[in-house]
Amino acid sequence: MPEELGPSAWKQTSLDGLAEYINGFAFTDSYWSNEGLPIVRIAQITGSQGIVDRYQGLLSDTFRLTDGDLIFSWSGTLAVVRWNGGPAWLNQHLFKVIPRKGVDRDLLFHLLQASVAEMDKRTHGSTMKHIKRGELRDFIVSVPVEADEQRALARVLDALDGKIRQTEAIIKKLKQVKQGLLHDLLTRGIDANGELRPPQSEAPHLYKESPLGWIPREWEAGMLADWLEGRPKNGYSPQPAGRWTGIQMLGLGCLTATGFQPRQLKDAPAGDPLVKPAFLAPGDLLMSRANTRELVGMVGTYRDIGTPCCYPDLMMKLTPNSRTSAMFLELVLGAPAARRQIQASASGTSGSMVKISSDIVMSLSIAAPCLDEQHCMLNFVSAYDERIRLELESCKQLSAVKSGLMDDLLTGRVRVTSLIDTAP
């Protein structure tokens, strides 16, 4: 039985006591159609895939979704969402969550989100996460008894969610604008007045033809080797130490579409004499020489991670000469023109892993301006990167505030009674 928490009018109850959890319908390919209501699977609620299949027949309304319905993904991916995709059918391995009498649906959404986050921590490391109904009966939460307080509490949390979504939308827009800026910078560059040159179609006299197409007249086109000091140098991959040694080594996952990210680090052996020659210094330019065709040739400029660090055999280090810099070459080699060359030149018998050689890398066709213009271009990009960084930090802070506030509000330590009269 739910336990009353004294005069504060809060009670403890299980997740099972707050709602009814209805599993979706077990659709098979015999039900699939190109017409009818969409079938919602895990991929659709996580946003990793659009609508694929539909069903045009009739089923019980218990399997039918409408906007505002709560969906609980309990197998594989643990998640809770509010459906907002119009009428649809719910597939198996997803619960349609129906609040019991006296339970506010919006508050239930936040309670389930907080609970699923905790369940996810408990199953950390599991290859197949799965929540059984028994866990819903055993998982205890605190809720206010009064409907007004439930609604006020939900509105506070919804407002924070709205702020987070707005910030995420700004970040997405800034990233899109940055991609457009990068394209303009690497095809038009910046003139003596610090402005983007007009497009070739508007000022053909400012451009010349090259193997890469039209480039500004002041630019030089050639092979990447013309901007490198010597040949790319492969790293070294010792057996991981399996314990902390004070020395780390990078994994291929450190090189991403957005540059270097300090992740997938491993402990390197301390006594191996071949490790030291592969040590990295801040500012070193790295490129993966083996990976899937989509990811091979990813580049990134290494940043200090706080400990000595080496790079693996499946990466190569590129040393720019005095005509350029690692940061500028990272922009050029990460752009579509270079990526297409790399992917077309990669070879290998494995369907999942291809390789590029140092000869391929050195023969890549690129175009570059003088150092002064390179620096101006990098300043443009840095300004956008800083704006994105600030918005990401804001989003991180909002998420931390929400997490702390949820912990306070959803345990009753902080009350929202004062908001009831003023909430719209």
C-alpha cells in the first residue's frame, strides 16, 4: 500500500501504481503496408529513423497512439517520450503508458524519465538493457497527492525542458551555418577587406580554374605534399597495459567529424621503448589511415589530455611546413572535396575496414591561400566555434539545473505550492 508522508500530503508509490503499461502490438511483415497509420518502433521514438512501415487495418485502441501519449521503451534502449507524430500504431517492446486516476500525465512523464535514467545506471555495461514489469512494481517514487501541486510541479519541469530544447535548436542552427561558412571560406576565401569574396558567378575575374574547380586567383593549388614537412608518420600500437601507468594511447574513435575528441583512451605500457617516439605534442595533426570507408582519413589536431600520450599504428601524423598550419589543414582535409578523394582512393578486401597509404595522402589535391588569409579564415571559424561552445555550456548547465531540481522536486524536499496560484 502507498505510504502517506505525513502532513505534507505526499505519498510513496511504485511506478506500477502510477500507470498502466500496455505493450505494443506484435507486427510482422504480413501486416506491413505503404498505406494506413504509421507503425512506431524504437527507432521512431529515438529519432534515428523516420516512418518505414504502415498498417491500414483496424486494431484495438489500446495499440493506437495520439499526440501527447507517453511511450516507454523498455527493451534494448531505455527511454520515455511524449508522442507528437499524429495517429499511429505502437509496436511491441514499447509500452503505452496510461496514467491512473489522480495522476497528472505531464508529471508522470518526468517521473518516468528520472526513473529510467536511474534504471539505466543500474544496467550500465549490459549489452541488452531490459526492464521487467517486476521492476516497475519495485521502483518507488514520491508524488504529491494534490492535483494542483502535481500540475505546478510538471509546469516547472516543462519550462526547463523548453529552455533546453530552445538552446539545442540554436546549437543545431549554428552548426548548420558553420558548415555553410566553411564551404564559402574554402571556395571563396577572404579578401583584403576581411570580407568573403563574391561568388565566382558574380566576379569571375577574381577566380581561376584548378583541378579542384574555380579558386581565387591569389590561391595556389597542388598536392598536399607541397604543404607538408616530410612524409606522414605512422604511430605505434603496443598491447594495452590493462592498468594505469601514467601513459595513455589514442583509439581511432578520437578522430571524429568534428576533429579530435579525447575518448576511447587506453593505458599504454610504461617500459616499451617504442612508445616514446610515438608521443604527441599539442598541435600535432593526426589522420586515421584505416577505418570504415565513411570514417577513414578523419583528421584532428591533438590537444593536451594531461598525461603523456601516443598515437596508434592505424593513425598517421602529418607535419605542416612553414606555408600552413595544422588547424588550417584540418579544415581543408575535413572538407567534402578532400573527403571524396580519400574515400575514393581507400582500398582493402574487408567490407568493414579500408586503408589509405601515405602516398595517397601526399597526393591529395588541395588549394590554399597565403598564411595571412589562412589566419583570417581560422578566426572566422573560431568565432563560430566559440558561439557553439557557449551554447553547449549553457545547455549543459540547464541540464544540470534540471537534474538537481528534479531531485529536489520529485522527492518533496523543495515544494512548488507557491507556484500554484501564479501558474497559468
